[in-house]
Amino acid sequence: MISNLYDKFVLPKLLDVCCSTKPINYQRNKIVPNAKGDILEVGIGSGLNIPYYDPKKINKIIGLDPSEELNEMAKENAAKSDINIDILIAGAEEIPLPSNSIDTVLITYTLCTIPNLADSLKEIKRVMKNDAEMIFCEHGIAPDLRIQNWQNKINPLWGKLFGGCNINRDIPKILVNSEFKIQTLEQMYLPSTPKIVGYNYWGLAKI
Ligand SMILES: C[S@@+](CC[C@H](N)C(=O)[O-])C[C@H]1O[C@@H](n2cnc3c(N)ncnc32)[C@H](O)[C@@H]1O
């Protein structure tokens, strides 16, 4: 009961605020403008990437998220944009799109949260055209052992507070294990961000 109320009334706003920091928005600006064609944004959340897309490069955006509350917030942000954007309630495990139909998948700060990553990444690959790109920016396991130890200790509690988010996932390894071909990869601790949540991986992967 309390956890339902938390998920409905607190978590969506908490995610919106925590994902809107200046360093995170700086990351969005590095990658989102590269998206082109027919775009699938997986885990669109409250739609924080929408202002960073380059409308000139885009045919259409389909944004998926399983959270009803975040869907509503994303729709409000989509309404402020001139881009053709559809927001759907769905998880990455079952994407309601035809195979081989997407030019760019954008995924930001969501691989940390998707519970069934292997099936979800398989499903993402299914909808990507052969030459499609997946643009990603995620936080994950830090390179320093001391930070890793803290990440592993805090992860169970963190997940309870932040909708199932994991702070210790090895993002490049997850992509490679799912047979994505990583084309570019950059990584660093975000400035002004606690190190346990601030180690970012971003780049481009193909199938
Ligand atoms: C930290 S938020 C990030 C939201 C957004 N991508 C951003 O960059 O602001 C994590 C998002 O993952 C979504 N999510 C959780 N489970 C998911 C799933 N199975 N498939 C797709 N998205 C999921 C959550 O609803 C939430 O919107």
C-alpha cells in the first residue's frame, strides 16, 4: 500500500528531478542531437531528452515507458515540441513495433533499471534496422574498487528507493554480452555528482 503510493506520487517526481541535474543535461546534449530518422526512445521517463533532439534530423519519435505517471509527464513535454512524438505504455521486454523498423534507438539512464536485460536487448535489436544505431548514456559500475564496494553495498536499498535502479551494472559488458557492436564508448565520473551514481558510459552501438 505505502509502496504503491510511493511509486505513484513520489517516485515519478523524484526521477524527474534526479535526472535533470546540470551534469546529466550536459550528457544529454552530447548524444541526443545525433538521433535521426525513425527513433525509438526506450524508457522515455518524463521526456527529459525531448528538448535535445534535433528536429531537422527526425521523422518520428516513439517513446516507451511502463510507468503511467511518467507517460503523462512525457506527453506534457512532447506537447511543447514540434516533433511528431508518440508516447506508449510499454516495457522494453515487449516492444509494440514491427521488426526492422527503427533507425535510431535512444536509451538514457534506463539500462540500470530494466529488470530483464537480456530479453529486452534482444527485443530492441529486433526492431532495429540492419544499419540502425543505438545511442546510449548510462550510469554504472565505477572503475575504482573502493567505489565499487560502496555501490554493491548500497545497491539493494537504492533499488527500493529509485524504482529498481541498479548503480553497479557493467554497461559495456551487458551490451557486448547481448552481441551489440560498440562503435564508440566514453566514460567518466560526472562532475558534482556522488561517485556511486555518477560514473557514466556513453556512446554508440550497432547490431
Ligand atoms: C532513471 S529513469 C530514466 C528516464 C529517462 N530515460 C531519462 O533519461 O530521464 C529510468 C526509466 O526506466 C523506466 N523503465 C523501468 N522498467 C523498464 C522497462 N522494463 N522497459 C523500459 N523502461 C523501463 C522507468 O519507468 C524510468 O522511466
